[in-house]
Amino acid sequence: MSIKDPSPIGYRPLSEIKEVSEESQFKTFKQQVELNGKKLTVTLFYPKTSKIDPSLAKGHMEVQIAKMLEVAKAAGMGSKEEPGLRKLTFEKAEGKERVFGEYQEGKTTVRKNVLDHLRSQRDENGIEAKEKEKIIDQIHTIKKTIRQLSLTLPATSERPSPSGSTPPIDTETPISKTQVPSSAGNEDEEDDEEILQGFKRGDPVFFSDSQDEEDDYQDDYDSRSEQRTRTLNGEVEIGDRPPSVKGKEKDTRRDEDFGFEKTSEISSSSGLRGIDSSSQTKRVQKNVSFEESAKEALSLQHELEQNKLDALEALLKNYSESLEKLDSASRDKTTTSRDIKEIRSILNEYSALLKSDTDQKNAAVFKNLESALANVNRQYNKVVDQRKELEATKGDPKEIEELKDQENKYLNEVHRLNQAAGNLSLTTSQLAKVKGQAMAYIAVVEKKMDLMERKYELEEKPSLGPWQRFQLSKINKELGKAPSNESLESFKQGLLSEMTVDKLSSPYSASKAKEENQYPKELEFGRSHLNVALSTPANWTNIYSAFSKLSRSGRLYTSSTVNESLNVGYQGGVPAGVRNKKGYRERAANLFKTTSYLFDEDPDSKIGRTVSFRGGQFPTPKAAKEALTEMLKENPEATNIHINALLTPMITLPVKGKPDRRLLAEHKASITTALNEMIKEAYEREDEDGQERLEKVRDQLVFTNFGVNEGAVGELKVLMRKMRLGWHTSIGLYTNQGAQKFNANLRQKFNALGIEKPIEGKTAFDKSDLQFLGNLGAIVQVGQEMEAIWARNDYADAKMGHNQFKMPALWKAMDALTGTICYTDCMSGKDRTGEVESAAKHYLDEAHMNMNDRKLELQKQYRAYTEELDKEEPPEDFPQLLGNWGAIRAARNNKWKNAETLLTNPMHTKEELEDLFHIFKSDPDELGPRYADLLELKVKDAKQALGLEDEKGVLLKDKGKFSQAARVFGQNTMGIPETVPLRDTNAHLFPDVTSETIYGKQVSPGLRPALPKEVRDRLAERQREAINRRISVLSGSLAITQVNTSLPGFKIKGGEPLSRFSSGFDRDYVYSQLLFGLDEKLDAEDVAKRFAEDTGLYELSDAEAEEFKFQIEDIHNGPKTYLEKLAAFLEVIKAVEEAKTATFSPKAKVKA
């Protein structure tokens, strides 16, 4: 029911709504209404301090009745024409909340649990499939509608918590521990408890007959608290929430009955109190079941989002209160510009506290989410390990099949968890509109404040000249265009009603999302100040994401990412759109620190933890200095920084007003100037160590630029020809020089290794050495991929590997593997940067998952050898006079045991560990020297593989000098030298741990009905990587775009290469499955279902998904020839690729 037109069908008020005077802390309204001849009395309660008038209360009442009517209809108690509301009650039964309805069985009226009644019908024998599906839909509709209704009820206060802390921000905000969509399967009892938790915030909802009117006022008011306020340089009231609907029965429930937790408190003297993260949410325990952990993880995923929605709701209400203050100020003749500044100052402080509070809460929630996902990983991997063990020992085939079934069941639940988290980020998410329109509302208030401040500044002058009088007149005219408070309040209430995670249940279609995400016409007045609204601190909360990924060996890992906004403070963030504007030029725009890592069964293990930075181009040295200072803080020892720029510096005139060539030069100059200033400051404060470090940073700085948008990679047509623009400037002026510095830095890292006698510990063999050696295989394989792309100039070709982001993404991955600080940027730090960051995360996750799998295999082998050593019997000729054999054996084996970290380093092969074991058994004293020899050989092999075998060798060859002239036509890398790639030199000597090379042997299903196992395995591996690659894109970058523009989505256009890269499935793999379905004459419905799973159609709207499934069924069963069917299948696959990629694109016009 729309907020703008809430009145239910058949609704008629029987009396005017009236405020009732009561001796309580509540403002009370009541009204008699009629629904198709059924008379009801409704009573509404508001906090005593709220400024609700009867007209607004009337609107709320209509909304509440409309929502209750939907519940009744969904429960089968009636329709809009015959509501039957009194047949429906909500109450506590058997310790849990239940919804009860009255049903006729013959002449008898029977009272039943509504959901239990429907489930019994669903489970009846002989029920038709369509009828069963209808009942299932009805159950889900009831749950969803009840949940939506629950979110309009007020929060109770005095919720007990073991921590003793109290609720955060404001008492108006609905606080629900779990607000999640219903789970799959038959966990009905648990589902009900979660779904109905919203009702635990207050009294049950009943409708009373008209004659019971007087009794309504005797209900228990004491269970509700007074509205909380807080003071920040004066009292700031939080806006009003929708009221509760109350009936005649008194509720004696206490908050203790529902297990609510308090969080933090707003104090009138101290503002927001800090949050104890250890008691914020219940820490998930180990050894709980897979199902319980998955359910907890789903709840916590939604809690992360709900916390941000709660903060946004509180911010909206605070801006609403400020709007009232502005209107009051406009009527007060004594108001000055200082008063307006004070309102703005209070808003900014409150917003900053909201950000801090939300970040603390979500850090605690995320910790528990990771613990729950670790339990999921543990249970899944346990089943996988058992199955592999049985297969290796030729175990019971029946038991193996049972384990496979269990594995698939768990994996389906894992996919559901990924879906729930991923749909948060899609541009078609229903919440994207809500967040965007909240910023549009705030922009209206910001513009009114701006205009009023300028107005009072002019009026405060003793006299005005002609131009100033003209300005004043123009300001007054503009203020007259502002939307009315009534329309703004109505808009705000509509937004508040939609701020629920239920909006995640199903994405919009692309066309619907485009329609919904248009800038609200009624808020057009504030569009000019959208960037000001986006700068508010509460918009820059940290972004947490955790997704499940499968490694090549089939182990389950969690990929965690934390994007932390930097230097926000009370002044707010710097959205990309104001990066070069007055007042913002001196600050780093859109500056984020990204921490990324994996874990399997221990959330504290943080496998492959990397920290990098991202943001916009630096228009001034001060902006660069701010960012460089943050980077150097991260690692006090680091002297290597890579600036990974992504602009398209055409020599021709700027396209669409984007002068990337000038910006790139400005960017590098700002960094160089900033470093020189920092060196000078260190010299002046006599900080010799700091000065020396900064000089190394400046001299070793690697600055590269790779264009990645359609104009750079051959996906932009000019005069019917595809062009690749800007490469002569990028390579000739920037990247070639950066490549040579990179070569020198890489050689320096190899030379710094202390590998002479690592086991004896006689040389400097520190943690960084171990980390570098552990990454050695990945460094070789990533380096060779980079070198091949560089040698052949394939960085300019999107079709090579269907990946236009490959070179800067691989370079960023190499930075992480070698301990180099990386800052990735484009003009704004969102679209191009987001794609490259996501691609780099995929490369790194694949490498670290596979390296950890290697380490686990080596550890298993090492433990077997250790057990063998510990059980070794003394030699037959062992002389007793040497002492006790057990003590001698233990002393001998200590050297072996102390070397575990080195011996199980993932750069080693199983064969190498086996050789070392036999060496140790023969002569323990030989282990150290022989391992040192092996290590020296491994490093030598790696250096040779990377072209560093002699002092003049390099990985990325110098491309020399060449013409910088723009080549508008023809091949746009023409004249840039190419060389023969190193490809696979010694790379085979290291375990294969990285993503599949784009230069490997191509496999395709072709027209063969039966594919060789090798081809099937490679296609399945490519499908796994495609799924993981899409997950990486969903890990925060899209949300950063929304922070900057109010809507998520990458504004990068592309053709088929981008669609294949972003779809989340491998085209050839899906094609082979459809071909298999034809050859095996499988049922069309089963083929379509498998197609939906393989392509991830759940990320599209229900209508889009059903349409694609229908097309597959139609082709499969249709009269076309075999070859025609294959061609038709391919067209559907391409259409799905485009549809999936569209979920990453903004659905409305946005400006940076």
C-alpha cells in the first residue's frame, strides 16, 4: 500500500481523530473507523515530546490499518473488500510469538496457528503441485508481510543485556536482533521466531470493537519509555517514528522475555558512549552444526546492513528536526548566519558520531560473522576430507555417495549465503533506491541551510550594493522553490517504511531499477547540493564483506574485505564529484584503506592478509601528502610505493570533458612535490631516519598508468573503427619508467633474502623473508603473466583473456605478494578503480587459497614423517653405553620438528619434502646444508624465471623511446616495441597456484557429445574461477561507488569481453552442460534448472530468471535442428551475460 495513497479499500473514518489527554509519557490519539461495515477503534501512541498533530496521526493510522489489512488478507482471513481483521490475533503462545486465526470447520469455529494450518495443508497427501506451490507462496507472503508490519512498531526500552550497555543513537529506531528472510528447508519453528521478533518491540496488535472504546485507554503504558534525546551543543531531538497500533488487551510481557540486548546510550552530557565490541553480539561458538552456523551467518549478514540502515534512518530524522529549526529560524527576526552555522555544526557532529557508532557495532558483528562462517567452513571441509580419504583408500562406494550428497547440500546453503550478501551490492537491489533517495532528501536540507546562511550574511551587512541586492533577491526566489514541509515529511515517512532488509529478498529487473532509481522529482530542488549531502560523515561508514569461495582442491574459504574510509572526521568525506572544487582540493578524495584476507577454519588466521589504498587523482600536493602519510603509517619499514593510475591520456582533445592527460601529469607532479615537502620537513625537525626513508620512497617510487575504459582497450568505435587511445603517452611518459624501477625493486627484494643457513638460524632470516619465500611460486607465475602481457602489448586488448583490467590488476597483486604499498586510482577512485581492485582481489584470493591448500598437504605429509621418526626403533647395533635411545631419538628429531615452518613452505613440492626426509633419516646433520642448497636453487630458478638471473636482467623489458604522436586510426599501440615473452621459463618447477593463464591451451566443448575428462576438468575449473571472480566484484567496490554518487554501479561501458568477464559463469562450461543435456535427452525442466544454477540467475529479477529458463526449455524441446539449437543456446547465454553485467551498471544517470 503506497504511503502517498494509504487508504484501504472500504476504509471510512467514523469520527475525527482526536488527541486524548492522559497522565503518561505518551501523546495519544484515537479514532473510530469502519472497514466495509466492520467498526473498529484504533489508538495510536507517540512519545510525549513529539510534535505530531492530528492530520499527521491520521495519515499514520491509515498506513497502519492498510498494513494490518495486508496481513489479514495474506493469512486468508479475508480480503480488502471483507477484511475479517478480528479473526486475526498476534500473541505469545508456548513461549513464542504466534499468529492465530479463526477457521470454520463445519458449524464450529476453530482457533489455529495460521502458519501451522497452512503447512498442514501443504503437507497433505495427494495435493496437486500447483496448489502446493500456491500454499508455499502464501506462507512466504505471510512471513514477509508480518515482518514488514513489525518494522513499523516502536522499540521498547530498558532491554536487559549481559553487557549492561544501552541502545545506540535514538529510541525511535527499530532495533531487532534478527531481521532476515526465511530460511530454506523446513526449519519452520525457528523461522517463526525470527520473523515475529519485530512484534517483541511492543504490545501485541489487536483491533477492538467500537463499544470497547473506553477500555482502550486503560492499557499498560508503562512498558514504553520516554523519547530519548541527546545534547550536542544544545538539545537535538530525533524525529518521530510511525506509531504503534494498540488494542484492548493488556500485555504483561517484559523485555526479558524476548532476549533483547542493549548496545550503547545517548547521554545528554556525553553524547554517544563507546561500545564494548566483546558484548555487542553473541560470539558464535565452535563445533555447532553446519545448519546453525549458516543460519547465524545469514542473520549477521543482514544485521550488518540493518545497522547501516538504522544509522541512515537516525540521520534522516535528525535532518528532519533541523528542517523544522530552519523554518523556525526563518520566522524569527533575530536569527543570524551564525545560528545557521550552529545548526550545520550540530548536524556534522551528530553524523560523525553516527559513523563512529555504526563502525564499532559493525566491527563487532563482523567478528561474529567471521566466526560463524569459520564454522561453516569447518563442517563443509570435514565432509570433503572424509570423502577424499575414502576415495583414496577405495572405501565404501555407498558411503562416498552419501558424503557427496551431504557436500552438495552444504554447498547449496553456501551459495544461498553468498546470494544474500551479494544482493546487497547489486545496482538492481531495492535498497539502492532507498539509500540514494535518502541522500536526495538530505541534499534539500543542505541547500536550504546554504541559501539561508548566505541570505542572513547579506542581510547582516549595513548596506547592500546593486549586485548584492540582486543576489539576495535571487536567494529568496530560490528558497521559494523549496518543497513544502508536508511533502518532505511524507517523502521521509515513505523512505523510513522501506528501510528494512526485506528489500533484499528479490532484485528489481534492469528496467524497473532504472525507473525506481531516477532522481525524485519532488526533491529536484536539492540536486545541486547532492555532493554536499554525500560528504556527511555517516555516509562514509566502513564497508564489510565476507563471501565463501571454493579453492581448486575443493576446500571452502571465507574471503573477507574491510574498506575503511580515511580522514573523514567531523568535516565529512570528499566525494569524487568535489575532488577538484574549492574547499576540497587540498584533501584526498574518496580515500579508502582496503584490508583483505582469507581464512578457513580459524577466523584469526587471516591467510594472505594484504593492505592497500585506493582513491581519486590528487589535484594538489596537499591532497597527495594526506594520502601518502596514511600509506606510510601502515608499514613503518616500507620504502616501496606503487601508484597504480588508470587514466586514458589522449593527446587529442578531451572526450566528454575528461582531460585525463592533464590530470595524469598533475597527479604525478603532486606526488613528487608532496614527497619533497615531507623530506624537507623531516630535515627541519632533524629526523634523519625519517628523512632517509622518505628519500628512498621518492627514489624508488613506481608510477604506472594503464587505461582500462572502453576508449583505451578497443571497445570504443570511432568512424566505425575500434580504437585504443592514450597508450603512447601512458607507456612512453610514465609506465616504461615505472617498469624499470619495478625491476630494480624486485631485484633488491631477492638480494635482501638471508638464505645461507636458514635452519641453523645463523643469518638474518626474518618474517618478511619467510613471507616472500612462501609467495615465491605465485610471484613467478604472476610475474610471467605480467611480462607476457607487457611484451606483446596485450594490456591494450580487452579481448585477450576477456579482461581489460588484467595488467594493473596483476601488478597490484604482485605488489601484495612482494610487500609493496599500492595506491590504485583513476580520476574519481570508484569505477575504473573498483574494477581493477576487484580483479586484483580475485588473483590474490586464488593464489592464497591454492598456496594454503599446498601447505596443508605438505603439513599432512610432514606429520606422517614426524610420526615415523618418533616411532623409529634403535639400530640393531645400537651401543647401550650411549644412553637411553628414546632421549637420543627425541634430541635428534628436534631439529626436524623445529624446521616445520620451512619444510612446509608452499613453494616446495611433495617430492622435495620426501627427499629432505630421507636425507634427515640418513644424517640429521645434513638437513641444514642440504636445505640451504635447495633454497638457493629455488631462488635461482625463480630469478631465472623472472629474467633476473644476471645483474643486467629485467622482467619488464625497456620499451625505449618512440613517437608520442596520437595515432587516431589504425592499431594504437603501433610503434610501441614488442618482444618475445619468457612464458614458462622454470615456472613448472613451482606448484601451480595462480589463476589460469590467458595464454594457455584453449579448450572448448565444440560439437563433441562426449568431452575428454581433461577438457571437462578444465571447463569446471574455469567455471569455479568465474564464480569467484564475480564474488570479488561484490566485495565492497560497488558500495564505494554509492558512497560517492548515491547509487552503486561502475560507469564502464564494454562489449562482449566485459560481459564475459563479469557474468559470474564460464560461457564454454555452461554451453557444454546444455550440449550434454541434448545428447543425453535430459528433461527440459531439469536442464533449465541446471542452467539457472550455473549462470546464477538468482541475481536477476524473478521475471527475468523465469524468462531465460523458459527460453532454454523451449529450445531444448523445440523442433530446431541440432546445430540450430546449439546456436540458439549460445545467444541465450550471451543475453544472460549481458543481463548479469547490467547488475553492475548504474540504473540512473549519476555524476561523480
